[in-house]
Amino acid sequence: MKIEIACLPMSKRKIFTAAACLFFSLLGVRSEVPSPVEKIKILAIGNSFTGDATSFLQKLARGGGKELTLFVAAVGGYSLEEHVARLQAFEADPKDPRGRPYGKKDTSLREALQKEDWDVVTIQQSSVRSTKPETFEPSMTILVEYIRKHAPGARILLFEPWAYPDDYYDQVKSLKLDHTSMRAKVKSVYQEVSEKTGIEIIPVGEAFERAGGSEAPITLTNPNDKHCNSQGRYLSGAVFYEAIFRDGVEGNSFRPPKVTSEEAKTLLRVAHETVAASPLAK
């Protein structure tokens, strides 16, 4: 039995969700409506793309009446392999500065994992390597096992990055890809990895495609660059919000100054529709 609540405004959806869960519990039937979370602690492991995706997350949490504790263990250009190399450096010698690349370059991954009782830990592969499934192992297995050892109560999610815009490929010919081919490869690789590991995807890349493929596409990256502008950071943050809080982001009161009200409405709708169509909503 499945209940559709996507068309309801955020406040009404919260009431409906609570009522539905109570109704089915009284009947002894398991409800398929995910329960919204009001307070959560997140550790985000990645690179500059993770930095972009989480840059507005705290403000979105406040805009939705949520409480968020966030630590971003992200270093520009880092791949899964690089994160593993740094944690191994720390385990070999805690005094080795190579093992403490996070925070103000004074924090190891183990210390970050033990810093709080994290509810969610997100991980990502570097964007170019995200097109190559062979680059995920053995680093992903090592990293996941390390997370489960030092943050055993955390739910692990895999952040799917966006494909580079075509104007960036024009600047970096060595990549030998274009936007369409990169998106297809990233989508395929992340689905394969998710199926093998059982780790669910935060579908930011898919949300970018939906926003860019609409009748009035919204530019989500800076000119001639792979990194997000305010619109891209807002959309990726909204997808993270729905994925981690399991609650609708539409109607959120936060809007960045450089994002118009019409753009905000569209981007929040795209974020909601993307997550609602993903395994995260089931």
C-alpha cells in the first residue's frame, strides 16, 4: 500500500504523514511514508563538490525548522583513494600531518567520525573518476568499513555529482568527454555501485539534469567552470535536505540573495521531485 503526498504543501504534508503513520500503526500495517526527521547530525566526506552541495544546507535546515549539526571533511580534488591514503597515514602515525587534512588541517578522519554521534555520513568519488567504476575499489570498501567501525550508528549515503557543463569541456579538452556522455556514465556507475554496496544515492546529478532540461533551464554553474553558482548550491543543498531529513523542501523559507523567488520555487520543486522519484523515498 502506498500513499502519494507529493502534491501537498510542506506543512500539510507533515500533518498528513503523521496521521498516516498513526493510522497504519493502529491497523498493524507498515506504512511506506518515510517519517520526517527534525534533528540530525551529518558528516560529509568529499571534495569541493561536497563543499558546494552543503554550503547552503545549514540555512535550508533553519528555513525548514530543522536542527542540523554539520561537519564537512572535504578537500579540493580529493578522491576516495586520497581519503583512504590520509586515514591510513593517520593510523600508521597519528603525528603525521598528512593524516589530518580536515578542519583547519588539524583533524583526522577518525577524529571527525568520533566527534559526534553522526546520524548520516555522506561520501563521494571525485567527479572525473565518477565515470570509471574501476576507480571505486578497493577504496570505497576500505572507507565504508572505516566509517562503520568509528561511526557505527551512521547511515551512509553516496553523493552523486553533477556532470560538467559543456563550456567547461571547451576549456579542458583533455577530459575527452562532453556533458551528455559524462552524465550518462556517472548515472550508470553510481547505480552499479549502489546496487553492489546497498548504499543509497543522493541524486544531485539527476536533479541538475532535470533543472537544466526544463523549458526554461536554470544555469547552475559558474561561467567556464565546473563549480556551482548560487542556484547550483541551492539545488544541491535542497536535494541533500530532502534526502537526509526525509521531508519536503518545497516552501522552505530560505532563499539566497542571488536566487530569484521564481528560480527558488522551481529549484525546490525539482529537488523534491527528484528525491521523490528515487529509492530514498521508498
